[in-house]
Amino acid sequence: MKITCIAIDDEPLAVKKIAGYIRKIPFLELVAECRSAFEAMEILRSNKIQLMFIDINMPDFSGMEFVKSLTERPYIVFTTAYSEYAVEGFQVEAVDYLLKPISFSNLLKAANKVKELVDLKSAIQPVTVKSTANHLFVKSEYKLVRIDLDDIKYIESQHEYIKIHLTNSAPVLTQLSLKAIEEQLSPDKFMRVHRSFIVHLNKISVIDRYRIVFDGKVYIPVSDPYKEKFQEYLDGNFV
């Protein structure tokens, strides 16, 4: 089954380029090319759209404002010429964030991320997490996977799923809420720092202006509701 999507950009050449890329990907179905968020709104009212490729900087009603206004959001891939919106993209749980000029290979990578989420949604039934003091079991692709707690770097919310990023192996994706897994984790080792992220405190080595840096390339923002608690941790553990 194909993933229905729309491309939204106020620049005619940009939206044509994105649409052309989409048409090359066999598992995507382009429903419409939109020149504004208002056009996209009409498409969403009359069609079941699973994915939006949307520019952030558009006149009158920006892509970010439009996404935040939606009560039921499709998967979101932002396209923009400005890198400073990346942290804000985390706040609306965007699947990816593509900087212009966008290559076909980068858009394909983003599309594959969405396909992975769609495929897992159809395959996995919700389960509760089973844990002990040292490890937990989660269901992933019909299997129960044991995860050692000390192997977790951070946990990321992705719509109905969480992705558990590990030190020594590939991430594990499971249909579970961040709140459900947070309840099973020791607050001495794990902390919620954002509505979409829990981090293993012992794995933190670099903090850049209230952004936790993993592997020199993953920046996890500490959002305002969690800054006070996080600062208390820093004050008690760092010189």
C-alpha cells in the first residue's frame, strides 16, 4: 500500500522539484502540489494524507504555524533553507528536516524513515513494557527484545512509537508511549528533558547551550518545562 502525501511550498520551482522526487519513489503517492498552507488545508479536509513535505518559510501562514494548528497531524518532513528551525521541528515531532537545496537521496532517506514508521504501525500491537532493575523487555516486530538499561543513550518519541537509541547496537522501535516507559525507569539515571526525549544521565558528556549532544551530531534540546530540574542535576554533578 502506498503512502499518500502532499508537497507544500510557495516557490513554484521548489514544489515542482519535490513533487518530481516523490513521483520517483514507488511507495509514495502524490495527492497534490500546494503553493500555500491554505491550499494544503483544503486537501487535508477531503483526503486521507499520511505525509506532508512542507516548507517552513511561507507568507501569511508559515509551514510551522500550519503544522502546529493541526489537531491530527500526518507525518511531517520539513523543507527549508534555514537551519535555525531544526529545534522547533523537534517540538512538533517532525520525522525529518531537509535543508535546501534538497537532493533526491536525502528526500528518499526521509521517505524511508516514514515508511518504517507506517510499516511498524500496521505490524505491531500496543504492549506494556516489562522491566527489572537492570533491563527491560519491549515488543518490536513480533519479538520481545531485551534491552540493558545501561546500554540506553536516549529515548525518542515518534508519534505512536518510541525509538530507543543504544550504545552498542541499532535503535529499537516499539509501539509505546514515552510516559509508559518513563514510569519504568529510575529517576536517578534517566530524565525527561523534552516532551519527545528521555536521556540517560550517565551518558551525557557534552551540553551546548541547553542542548545535549550525542555522538557529535545529535542535538537534544532541553525545553523550558524541564530546564529547572535539569539545571539542578547539573549543579549537583558538574564543577
